[in-house]
Amino acid sequence: MKFIEHTDDIIYFDANVAEKSALLLFIEASIRDFDTYTIDISNFGTSEETLEEMHRVISDQLGNDNLVQMSAYLFGQMGLVAGAWITYGFKHVLPENHHTLEADKDTVYAVRSMFDACFP
């Protein structure tokens, strides 16, 4: 995945089908976190409804080869959630609970990298 462009209120990023699928899994893991409080994503300024909207936006673009389009708001929220996973998920969850995170580190770091490139 790679950040491409920020125009008006739309963010464009490049992601192939496998990357979009991994992104969906990351969002699904974040939605599940609202039930399990594994890292308590709700403390990072997002909501379950916002995560479900992110999921819908990516799902709707899963089958095409075009750049992914997402509102700047949703993209920003996705970056903040990735930051929560990096800061409070992978680093601070006890080793015996790591399997409960269910989010691919490469995807999470790619999302955060795109966020940092878009919002320096």
C-alpha cells in the first residue's frame, strides 16, 4: 500500500486486492476490539460506526484495480487506529494474549506510514 494523493476531502492510495483484503481484516479486528477491549480502540477518537464505514468503503472497492478513494476523515481515523495498534497493541499486550490481536503487523504499519505521509 502506498499513499498517492490528497485532494480536497479525498485521499487516494494504491493497494492491490491482497492488500485491500488485509486492510479489511485489520478493520474487522478493530471492530472486534470494541467487544473484547484488547487494546480499547475506542479511546483513540473513533467509533464502531466509523470503523464499519471504513470497512464498507474498502469492501466496495475490493474488486477493482483503481486507486482506493476514501474521505480524508475516514483515512485519518484509520491512521489513528493503526497508531493505537502500534502503540498499545503489538508493544504492550502480554505475549500470551498476542494471538487475540488478529491484525497483521505489516498492514498496520503500512496504514500508519500512509497516514504519516498524508498528514506530516
